[in-house]
Amino acid sequence: MTVPIWALHPHSRLPEELCPLLSLSKPAVDAGCPADDRFLPMTADQVNRGVARRYSFGPFHLIPTQRLLLEAENPVRLGSRALDILIALVERPGELVSKEELMVRVWPKMFVEPANLTVHVAALRRVLGDGRNGTRYLVNIPGRGYRFVAPVRVREPEAPLLPLLAARGAHNLPTQVTRLVGRSETLHLLTTQLSEERFVTIVGSGGIGKTSVALAAAEAVADDYEHGVWLIDLAHLCDPRLVPSALASVLGHEALSGNPIPSLFQSLCGKQMLLVLDNCEHVVEAAASLAVGILRGAPGVRILATSREPLRVEGERRHRLPPLKIPCPPASLTAAEALRFSAIELFVRRATARLDDFELCDRDVPIVVDLCRKLDGLPLAIELAADHIDTFGVRGLSARLDGGLQLLTGGYRTALPRHRTLRGMLDWSYDWLPDPERLFLRRVSVFPGEFSLEAANAVAAGGEIAVADVVDHVASLASKSLITANIGGKKPIYRLLETTRSYALEKLQESGEFDVVARRHAQYCPDILDLAETE
């Protein structure tokens, strides 16, 4: 049987008889996977028949299996939610599709306001030119739903779908709604690196903006690749074995056996394209293996990856993304001078979007600078804090940040769950750590600032953590962007970001070890002072 690999999306419900083709049990595919609101599960009948229908209406062609809308043969940029709505309506032309059905399909297992549906339908109408020159595609039935009224022609592709994507400048990158702040130098450097290297990984802590920077860099170089630029988002994968399937799904590749990898690599041979492997950290081994296979088997393909830790494979160029810029203390700045720093600029932009009459004044500059410093210059943390400006004001925000991470919630409704709160983002990092590294991270959170390896030995070693393991734990957590290293002095010095430390300190208190570790820290401090006095 020929099984189209694009049908085997990790969150599709597979019939039992198809699971052996992937050497996976059905529970392994289904268990614990969150619903993916950007991909549409294929029915068992579609899987068995290998259907990849092409719907045509007016000048447009819609290929649901590839999440692709074409005008003539040119890809049309359309948000994922609007595309979901279009697919749902076009698959049932002339029928009334209720608002409730659309909400369930576009936002499965999520509660969102009905107004969100209206917003995305409006965006869809703009893209289609609905109502322009008398052309009608969508009709709203007030209080009930929508009907797709344009004539729809349905046909099966006569050729593989991949050539449809093989157009210079073509891509599946989402439209960037907001402008990146403080990343122009980074984007210039990344585009230069992509012209010189075949494999670049953007590495950094959670919330630092790796995906946003990668998408902006990929869009900037899209015209350089004859066969396009293609985003493969790995965030929703629960099983590392499905990483090749995610790539095959985006490329519309059909596997002729249970193992898609050989034919997938063969289909990439001779192509000139850029693949963006986004959110690799939780499937890092599988992503690394896939990258190596592509680099060896497809000389014209380049890879841009994002991960909280490097993939650590031959040929990888690592680009560690820094936080946004914050003024160094002590700094007496006017509001105009402070806005030259990217962290301050982002806070003000987001606060202004939330509160129309917000304006940074000179007397509030030190408070905003201190607030951005407490948030380590992390874009996600700054945005989450600024979202509460209309409730607490600048001074109230700063005061409440001293109480921990409770304030840092909100975020865009369309964001991944882990990007709606800072705690969710840190949970994502913490939950993927091995138990010994979790324990070590909790223990070193008692350091209010920088610490040395000797200090880590004195405070964190003991019990399940041997002295000999401390160096390995520090190196691993630094690689995973949970510890920052300063190697500019005589000896390397380490510290936790304030947001990470606050989170790990809570975990230490919950573990019941706080008193023991705090006592070790208290005993270590006089020893250091005695040594300093002696020296």
C-alpha cells in the first residue's frame, strides 16, 4: 500500500491497521498529544486512497494537505486560522457551516471569544477580494454561520505536489504582524551566516525570541532559494520518531514504505531550498539526525534551526541570541535617551498598544529600566509585564515583579500555551530536564548573583549529586540556556537569569530542601570572606 506521509500528522487519529506502517503503536501516536490547530487530520479513507485534492475557485487553488493557497500558481500569504476556516468552507461548498462547527475546528479544545472568528473571516475576505468587482466567495448567515457560494472545482493532482512549491521566493512562513525590536544587527549577521554556512542554529533561553528572529531571517533570504523556504514547526510533536514525518508533511512528500527517510532525502537531492526547523529542544536527537541526513544527501539544501540547546552535529554554526539591550547602572537618562535601548523600546511599544495614552516620562525611566533588568531583557517577559500596564501602572508593575512570576501571564491567544505565561515557558524547559539536572538547578538558585564552580560544589553537591558531576551539570544547563556563563575573567563565573532563578527557587521551596541548601550557602559565605581576608 502507498501511504502519503503528509496524512500521518502526529496528531491525526490513525486507524489501527495503519499504525504498523510507522512501526508505532496507536497509543504511542495518540497519547498525551495536544490538539494541533494548524493541521487538519486526514480521514482513514483519504489515507487509504492517497487523496490530495486540489480545490479551484475563481483564480485560486487550495491544497489542504499542503496548507497551501495559490492564486494562479503563486502562493498566497494567509494566517493559519483563516486558512483553517477557508478549508472547512471549501470542503462543503454551498452548505451552511455553523459558527460552532468552525470554532471547534479552528480552535479545538480551546475557548476563544466568537469575535475571533469574525476577525479571521474578515482577513480571509480581504485576501480573496470578496465583494470586489461583484465577486462573492463567502456569505454570512446572521446568527448561524457562513456559506461558501463561489463555484468550486475539485480534482486530484496529476503530478506530485512538491513542484508546486518549487518557486523562487515561495514559502509557508506566517505573516509577521508586529515589527521586531532591537534585532536588526542580529538579522544582518544571520543572513550573512546563511550565505556562508549550510547549517545555522539560533540558540537561546525560552522567551528570548528565537522563532521571531528565525522567521524574519528566513523571509529576508527567501528570494535566494530556487525551491523556496519552508517552516517545519516541531513544537507540537510528542514523539521524536515523527520528526521526519513533519518535514514530509510540509513538503507534500509521499512515502512508498513505512520508512519515509530514504525517499525523503532522495526527493530533496538537487533542490535549492532553506528549511527552518523550529523548536528542536524536546526532540533534539531526532532533529540532529534529520539535519545530518539532509546535509549529507542534499547539497543544495540549507537549514536554519531554533533550539534552547545546540544540536551538536558536524557543520553546525551556533548563533546564541542575546537579550535585548538595557542601560547599564548607574544611568541617568531622559526618556528619549532610554528609548534607544531595545528592551525599553519594546516595553513602551507594548504598553502603548495596551494603553493609548501611555507615554514614558523622565521620572519613570529608572523604574522601567529596573523593571526590564528584573526581566533579563527577555522579549516575552517584557511583553507579558507590559500587558498589565493598564491595571498597575509602571510603579505597580515594578513592585509586583518582586513577588515572583504570578504577574507574568497573558500573552497572545494564538500563541503556544507555554508562551502565554512565563511560568509555562519555564515549565517547558524544566520538565524536559533529567532529574539530576532539575535538582542541581534548584540548588544553585540560592545564589542571588554570580557563582563559581567552587561555590556550586560547596552548595549543590551532596546526596544524589557528586562533586565530580557538578562541572557536567553546569555545562549541560549552560548549553540548554538555563545558566549563563561569563568567561571574560580569570575564572569562569556563572549565574541564573532572574526569571529562571525565581522559578527554580520556588521549586526548591516546594521540594523541602530549601533550609538545607540555604544553610550550606550561609556556611559557605564566611569561608569565602575568610579566604579573601587571608589573601
